[in-house]
Amino acid sequence: MAKKSDEQKNNFQFNDQSKIIAAVVIIILFTFGFFYIQSQNSAQKTETQATATEASGQKPEAGSPQPETIGLPSSGERQAAGVSYTYPPSNHFGIVNAKQDYAALAEIGITWDRPYPGPFNWQKIGFDKYGWDAADEYVKAAQEHGFNTLGIIWPYNQIDQDSCYKGETEIEFGELSRDLATRRRKPCSIDAYKEFARSVVERYDADGVGDMPGLKYGIKHWEIASEPEVQYREQGKVFFQGDGKSYSELLKASYEAIKSADPDAKVLHGGISKDGIGTNFWVDVFARAGNYFDIANYHCSDCEDTVKIQEFKNFLAQNNINKPVWLTSVSFSGVSDKEQSKKLFAGYLHALGKNADKVFYERWNEALGGKLALANIIQLPDVKRPAYFTLRALIAKLDNYSSAKEVSDGHYEFAISEKTIHAFMKAMDLPKGLQGDVIQLDYNGTVRKEKMFNVVSADLPAVIEKV
């Protein structure tokens, strides 16, 4: 009987110990689970904050002034906005500063504007207290007339520049001296600049979140400064101060900021001047930031009739750049109106025929005199020069071409719906299928029916369509 009692006592002790162990295990599991969930929530919160900080440029930089920041809308917020925008027609033809005469430019078929220097300027909008009045006014006027916009983002603000370049050279005269900060280097606070660039794009991207009141459609193309390799201090013609490495860092930061606000936006590097082709500045930019722009950008002021477009494309190829090409500033002058018209006609055909997707004419009726005035399309106050009729006729002929190709040296083809337009830049026999009755457009803007079997020098350049 005593033996049985001892066994029962042991069993009771064993059961009590089991219950205690089970309770301890439960407490440990509960405690572990609680802290695991807390740690996951904390990590997720930290990751979300880090992502938002990186996207909006809030990461502090020692010694540099910081802006007030605006949180990025989430993808869910963008979709929930559900706003629909109707975009205007878009062709291959643009102008620099359509504000000179919106109505006349729209009338001849130009659909793109590149406001220069334009209102998207960190110096004018403000370091962190952004004032949008001038930019909004421009956007409303351009959209009222149905223009698409290539916006130039100027990345210089005096407060920012003075925070780390106080002893550096200032640009106090010359072109854009009234518009840009007197120092024009890579921003001291990249984060402050990225927040500015992101805010500009967010306001005009037409995603339904944080848009400008009254925005009709989005601005989807952005250029980062202009001709940054042009640094002629003695002439006051300086659009960037620094080497290719510095500009590539600016370009990369700009690309990241723009895409964080609008993944569909397209980024153009600052236009390369015709004298910038082949320079070490751009070799360095392409090597360091070749993946941080979507469209290669070229300028050719007072240009040759070839617009050096083949040289530009060769330069891109040599640096492994295979992207669309826009010629966002071009002008032609000559000793006579006839020479200007002929240069313009040939220049556009060469550029478009070699697949520059868009060409923006630089001077409509600018007030500057001297040689620059010879490049105007309109002679002040309001006289249409022959080049006006040339450009109008060329746009009418090639307005909506879907593709272009170089058939042979001096012969381009443009596909428009079910027909083909041919451009001849040198004397040659016409292809057999094109011989006979044709419609010819010449550099005077004159359209006439002809019976042709070859193109002679007197006809050049010639645009021909089979009847």
C-alpha cells in the first residue's frame, strides 16, 4: 500500500512539472511571437520611411540648407484619383518660345514648345517655399493654344549655391544673367534639388494628385539645363560650371527625381551644341550617365544645311548611345532670304530623314538684332520672310509621317499613311516607280505638278510624291 502511494505521489509530481514546462513554453512562444511581430512592423515602417525619403529627397546633407518636403503619392492614390486628360496632337515640329505668337505658330502646324529659359527655374520658383505663379501662367497659356511642352529644369538656386561655392567664380553678366543664379554648379544639396525637381514634375504630370489647378494635360518631357558644355565666361555665356563628371551626377539625380514623380516622363540631357560634338565633356557624361536619360538632345544654332546630324549620330554611336534623337534648337541664316529658305528646307530634310524625331526652330521673331536677326522667320514687326512659307509648306507635307529612312546618299523616304514622300538632296535619276507625273515641293514652298525622270541640281532640294 505504501508502494502504491509513492507511485501516485510521483505521478502527481510528474504531472505538475509537465504543466509548468508547458506553461513556460507557451509563455516563451507568446513572447517571441509578440516581439517578432513588433520587429517586422518596425522594419516595414523604417523601410517605407527610407523609400519615401530617398524618393522625395529628404535625406539630410551636412552643411547644406534643406527644403520643406512633400510626401510622394502612392501608386494607389494615383490610381484612385482616376482623372482623365486629353492630350493635343503631336507631330515632329516644334519652336523655341511659342509665346512669341501662339496663334500663328499653331496655324502653320507646330505642335511643340520649348520655353527658353522658361519658368521651371529653381532660382525663380524658390529654394523651398515654392512660388508657382509664373510657371502656372506659362502652362495655362501654352495649353490654351494646344501646345505640348518640353520643359527645361534649371538646377541652380542662389541659396543653395552660396552654401558651398561662396568663393567660386560668379557669372554676373551675359545671357540669362537676369534669370539664373550667379553660380551654376552641381547643387550643393542634391537632396534639396531633387525635391525641387520632383515637385515641378509632380505639379504638371497629370496624374490627378497634386496637379496644378486647371491642368489640361501633362508635361512629359524634361531637359536638364541647356548646353552645359558651353562655358565662355568672358562672353557671359555659361550654362553650367563644371566638368562632365559633375554634370553626369546632376543628370543622374535629375533622372531619379523625375522618374520618382512620373515614371512615364522622358528625360533629355541638356542639348549638345554643334561645337560640343566630340568633346571630352560629353564623352565623360555618356560613360558615367548613359543610362540616365531617355532622349539624346542636340542644338545647332546658325547651322549648316546638313545640320551636322550625321556627325552627331556618329558621336552617339562611338559612345554606345542608342536612343531617340531630338534637335531641340536649330536656326538658319544667310546672305539672302533665298539662302535662308534653302538652308532651312535642306536642314529639316536631313535631320528628319536621318531620324531626328523632332526639330524645334530657335528664332521666330526675336528682338535681338545683327546677325541673329537674320535667322528670324518673321522680320519685325510682322513681315513673313520666305522661310515662313517654306516651313509652312514642309510641315503640311510631312505633318504626320510615321517613319523615315535614308534610302541612299541624298535620298530619304517618309511614310505617310499609304503613300511615300521622297526627298532628294543631290542630282540623280528617279527610281522607276517614281518617274512620270509627280507633285513637287521646292524650297520656296511652291507646290506644282511636273513630269520628271530625274532630279537636276537646279531642283535641289526637292520633295516629290507620285501622282
